[in-house]
Amino acid sequence: MHPGKPLQILEDEAEAACCPPLTERPLTAEEAERIATMFHALGNPVRLRLFSAAASHESGEACVCDISDVGVSAPTVSHHLKKLKEVGLLTSERRGTWVFYRAEPSVIDAMSQMLSRSA
């Protein structure tokens, strides 16, 4: 994967075909690399908790102040949030002094589709 280049799991309907259910057919090398990058980012327990906190927040987005209590320092939280953004699992928006994070529904849908059984 290209360092610093965001992971684009699902940009539009045409992109949906690139991430088939894992039981549908063997993945291409490109698909496997893209998906492995996402799973690698989620393989860290702190990142997984941060992603889950943002994805499950009742408003669909969470202020960093609401999700940063994961047992590590603020700079470490920032580092992990940056990694989640780099691979395209989270997006962010600065509002005044706070940053709000959102797990894009298309990313969650693509992850769900990939882990489901094909019809």
C-alpha cells in the first residue's frame, strides 16, 4: 500500500464490486492488499476501540473529547486516530478547538458485505 494514501474501500457503486464477500471468490492481490491494510489498522486494540466509539456514537460522529478515554495518553490517541484516517476508516472535521470523527457508513457497509456469505 502507498504510505499516506487513504484507503478507498467504497467510493461509488462501481467500487462495491471490488470488495466481494470473502466466500464468493478468491481475492485479487490488489483487493487483498487493500483489505489487509484495513484489518491491520483494526488489529490494534486501541484503534479498534476508537473506531467502535466513533461508529457507535448516537449522533453518528464523536468529538475526540468523547472517545479519548481508552487508557492511553492524548498524543497516543491522536496517533491512532491519524492511522485510522490514513487508511480511510474514519473521517474528521475540525469545529473550533475540537475535532469530530465519523466512521463513514459506506466503509461499515463494505466491511459487512465483505464478511457476509455470498447469496
